[in-house]
Amino acid sequence: MNSNEMRNQASITSPSRELNPNIKAPDPIPVNSDIIKLFPEPLALLLHFSLTILEPRNEELDQPIQPPSATGGLGEAQFALAFRLSPNAMAISTLADGRLLAVNDRLLHLVGYQKDELIGTSTVELKFWLHPEERTRFIQQLQTQGTIHNYEFNFRLKSGQVKTGLLSANIINFSGQDCLLSIINDITERKHAEEQVTRLAKMSQAISSATDFQTALDVALHQVCEITGWSYGEVWIPATDGMALECSHSWYGKYTDIDSPDAAKFEQFREYSAALTILPNEELPGRVWHQIQPEWVDDLATFPDDLFLRLELAVKCGFNSAFAVPIVTPTAAQESVSVLAVLVFFMAKKYPPDHHFFELVTVITNQLGSVMQQKKAVTEMQALFAAMTDVVLVIDASGRCLKIAPTNPLSDYKPSAEIVGKTLHEQFPVKQADFILQAIQEALLTQQTVSIDYQLTVAGRDSWFAANLSPLSHDSVIWAARDISESKLLENKLRTSESKMRLFFEAMNAIVLIIDVQDHTIANIEIAPTNPTRFYDFYIDPINQTIEHLFQEKTAQDWLDKIQQALTTQHTIYFDYSLQSEDKTVWFSASISVISEQSVIWVARDITDRKQAEAALQLEQDKSERLLLNILPELIANRLKQDQRAIAEHFDQVTILFADIVGFTPLSARLQPIELVNMLNQIFSTFDQLADQYGLEKIKTIGDAYMVVGGLPRPLDDHATAIAQMALDMQQAIHEFQVQQGESFEIRIGINTGSVVAGVIGRKKFIYDLWGDAVNVASRMESSGEPGKIQVTATTYQQLQHKFIFEQRGAVKVKGKGDMITYWLLSRRK
């Protein structure tokens, strides 16, 4: 039965069951609107269930509790039973002074008092409210609304511990006076979990952003010590021979909670540690390294001094507690665990084992292990490139070399880093450069891989290369070239001497088929005696699987068309195909060359390594593109990629907006840094959405200040209107944020219209910025404005006066400009 059905039913009787013959079953309880008004809906339904299903136990009640008059047909014993057996902490207190009249067992268990300690005592006297004035505000709000659900507040237990709870309350008439019926749910653990998630997310992001393992260690040490309050952190790394631990240069130290004022002792501890070499099972780091288990020492004085070499120095520094944990690499089940490092923390006070801290450090060490695993993957990718015999380049649409993959070509042609930045015409004869450039443009136009053969004279001899040009982006390709001089020589030999051809076949690992075609169908296939299977597992048979594809319904016609195209054009046809066996995919690059009018030779080479390299390069290219577009406007980013050293443009008419959050500085003194940053992120993310909505360009944020411009880098005819619209929406967003968060701060906005110079200068850490008098005046409009208002110059006012409502402020003294007539932007005209 749902809640609506329950409300509409006149009464509910208990189900048939065996009852104690000495106890009379309760009469049916009417479920009317009074109960729904008195309690939150879940509790109202629970009370009804309790009163109709549970056997009455009036004799177990210590004292009868008079039911509130609002319950109508609810009897004394029934209300008392529901009150006492409620799974929620409940209390009835006087509205005027908070004197407790009744409490249930759940509340006594929560706050730690005995019943006689509470009854007749006010919550103010008990110092139950962490902030007594908060009760006054709560009562005022309750008197206005009549009922309050899930009011979050902090309360104090008998032990002095402070917890966080959700308070729901109604005003009732109890024993002839206005009273408060309260329900409290303890959410302390949930709040702690939420804070823990926020901390972990912050640290995880910082660790994942680290460029290498050493940087990740530095980040982890500082984050853990700063958040948890541990005084000192250090890292121990296995030596090169793996026989001992050495102290890393990564460490963290905080002097504020050290009893001894002599900081030199603290430095002496660090210097002594840096000179140590620790063997397995020696000292705290060695024990953890050997056992591959974390260890907690809540009192260093109990640690044997023959095991802890630095015990005397640690005591002089004021250290009392220590904790050490290993960092291991994630491995498969059959592999042994490898310890990468040991983190050690010290604290001034005696600190018993804390499972929250243990969980936090465990997550961090797992993250560090993953970072090293990723570094290992990068190393493997580098090894893959080193094992490749192809020449792999990244070329742009103009034929300029952008990047060289670190492969290991077998041919004499090994391009050096010197060719990066050079064009094809600077490396090849004109005819060859034009031919290759045409193939690049075809690949970019069709967004398909284009295959070509070309010849170079290397070390005094002619060499042939087969290249695949695969689109990497809209203006660049991956050039993967392999020396096919032997294949070319083989093709020539095939045309002149079959006996010599077999000598070459025996040394080849390519698939070579001679295919005869009659009446547009395959008449015969002769398999050349090559040996491609030596590189594959037993379940991969590249020759037979390729032949099967020539007759399969899905691929037969397409492949036959390619053979027919080669016969018709008398030119070699190139394409790639893959073979799948179990969970392995093998890629081949195939060429179809004409032997006679009705015969072709099919040569297929394994290009699996090249395909993997192309995919890896494409992934990195995509990451770089996304990162660049998050930093700079797309137009500017594209120009920077064309190697323009400095970018600066003049714009005759743009509108600039500066905004500053007033009252944020006092707020920063009251909130935790992470809370402050999260709040600022929510506000500025809303502003970013507004900028996108009106086609504006965000320039930067400085502290709690925000800068945005309209009319560049892309022209915008109504840039002043768009800026004004955004300014009004920013005011509204701040107002809504105040209501949601319950914080008191406002926004001050200044706007000006004029000419600026915009661009990117310098060589590192690019940022798109504005310069000019118009920018300075816009900044002065903000700084000389008033909280909650939008101040604009006369220039901006002239452009917007027919679309928006303004109020003239009058003459304002502006630094460097003298007196200026300014206006308040109030609202849009209807």
C-alpha cells in the first residue's frame, strides 16, 4: 500500500496472527491528516505501522507520555509506544526555553545521557547546540514555516564530542503548552565520508597529473601530511642492486607542532636519514620493505632502539608516533609483488592507529603504484618503437616534417632530428617532392590511407620504399615507410627467372600468392614457398586465412575488384587488411602487381607494429589538441601550430567586462581552502557557461576576479549587448548562489567599450591576453564601482541606452583619466 492509499483509507486493522491472550489487541487506528501534518511522511507511515502491527507493551513504559492533541484518535499508550520504539532519536521540549519533557531510548543512546539527566533540563543548559544563537534562528524559522525537515546542524554530546545531524521538527500542543517534537538523524559518518571523497579526488588528480614517479611521490607526501597533520614525511627507494633501501630526496617537514624550538635538530634528523642505507628488516622502513605490509608505531619510546637507528634523534625532534607503508606495482596474480618505495610518516603527539588515515594512505599508495605502471607502459611503447624497422614521420599539409618517431629502420636511410621543420622540397628532388605532396593532399582530402612507392639514392645505391600516408588530423598525416628494395628486386626476378625467385621466397616472411583470373573470377591460386608463419602462434595461419577471405561473401567481391583494377590499369594496387584469430588481430599491407594479362602477384607484409604505432600517435595528437583548445581560442591555437612566434592583433571595437566577488576575502578566512576553491569553481564555471551562451571569450581569472571580452578573436556585431546580458545574468547567478549556499557576498562589475590589442607573447606558458587604454578603463569601472552594481562608461552607455535601463551615476574620478561620467546598468528594457 502506498502513502496515498494509506491517507485515503479510513482505518487499518492488524493482520490475523496469534496474540497473547492476556493482552487485548488495539482498536483500529484512524490514519487521518493530523498524523501526516504532525510527522514527516516516512515517520507518519512508520508510526501507523507500529501502532497497528506491534503488540502493545504499555507495562514496559517507564512513564506514560501524554499524546499531543493534534493526533486526534491516537491513544496515550499507542503514542508512547510509537515514541519509544521509533528507530529515530526523538524528543519533546518546550518551545519557549527548550526544556526537555520526553526523550526516547534512541536519543539517550545518541547523546550519552541518562534519562533523569535530561528531563526538565533545557538544551541550552546542556550546551546541546554548538552555537546557542542557532537555536534562536531555528525556532524563528520554525514559527514562520510551521515545520522543518532535514535542517543540518552541529550538536554536542555529553562527552563533549561534536557531531553533525539532520533535525526535523513540528510545533505541537503537549500538556497544554506549545512544544517542539524533534527527530534527529546522525550524519557524522556520512559527512566524514564526503570530506574523505573530496580529499581523495584532489590528491588523485594531483598524482595523476604528475609527469613522473618522483614528482608523484613529492605530491603524495605533501598532500598526505598537509591534510592529516603529520609532521614529517620521507621516502625510501630500493638501491640499484635491490639489496638495500636509500633515502630519497623527496621529504616533507612542518615545524609548527614540534615541541622543540630548535629547528636545527629537525634538519639534523633529515641529514642523518639521507646518509643511511637500510637493509631488509632493519629499522621501520626496512621492516615494511621486507614484510610488504604497513606498520604503525603509536609510541616510539616502546620501539627497540637496536631496531630503530634514529630513535634518539627522533625523540629530540619531538616525534612520538610513526607510520610506514609500501608502494607496490599492480601485478597479475601469478607475478610476484614488486616494492617501488616505502613512505614513512612521523607525528609529534602519540597517535593510536587511525583506520581513516590508513585508508587514505592506502589509496594514495595504490595510485602511486598505478603511476609507475603507466610509466612502465610508456617505456614499453618506446621499446615498441625501437623494435620497429619502419621510418615513421608526422607531416603536415604543406609537406613540413613535424615529428619523427624513435624507430630503428634497417635501411641506410635513417632520418635525423635535423629534418624536423623542413619541407619535402628541402629533402627530395622536385619531382619526387611533388609526387609525395600530392599523395599527402589526397589522404587529407579523402581521409583515407594512401599508399605509394618511391625511390631514393642512399649511400650510393638506389633504394625503394613503400609508404602509407594515414590521416592523423585535418592537416597532418602519419608517414610510415619501409625499405622494399628487396621486394622490388624480387618482383623483377619473378618476371625473369622462376628458379631464382624461389631462393628469395624462402627468406621472405611475407605472404606471396600468384592469382590467375578468368571471366572476372579467380581460376587458380599458387602459393609461393615463403615462411610467414614463423612469427605467429600456432593458431594463426596467415596464408590460408588470406585465401579464405578471397572466397568469403563479405570480402570476396571487394578483393576481386582490386585485382581487376590492377589488371585494367596495369598499376600496382595497395591496401591493408586484418586477420582475426581468438583475441589477436594481425594487420597486413598488401600490394597487387600485374604479372601478365590474367595474372597478378599478391604480396602481403605484417604491419601490426605500425598500426599500433599509428594508433598511439593518433591518441597523443588528440590529447594535445584538446589541451591546447582548453588554454587558447581555437583561431589562436591554429595560428600557433603554424609556428608564428608572436601573435598580436588590433581590434577597433570590443567590450571588456571585469568582475570581482566582494566579501570573498572574509569568507576565505572562515572556510577551509578546499571548500573555498570548490565554491569559487562553482561560481566561475557558471560564468564560463554564460560566456559560451553569449559567444564571448573568457580571458582569465585572477584570484576572485573574472575577465571576459566580446568582439574577439571572432568579430561579434552586438558585443556590447552580449556583455550587458552576461553581466545581468552574473548578478542573478550570484543571488541564486547566495540563497543556495547561505553565504553573504556580492559581485561588483565594470564594463567599457573601445579598441584593444590582443594576442599571445613569450615562449612558454602561453596565455591569450588584452592590452590597451580600454582595458584599463574597464578595470577602473570595476574597482570604483559598488557591490551588487554594474558600472559602465559613457561609450558603452551610448551603444546600449535603447536596449537597457540605466541610471546616471555622475562624475567619477578615474585614475589616469580624471573625472568621467558613468552609469549604472539596471535591467533590460521590456
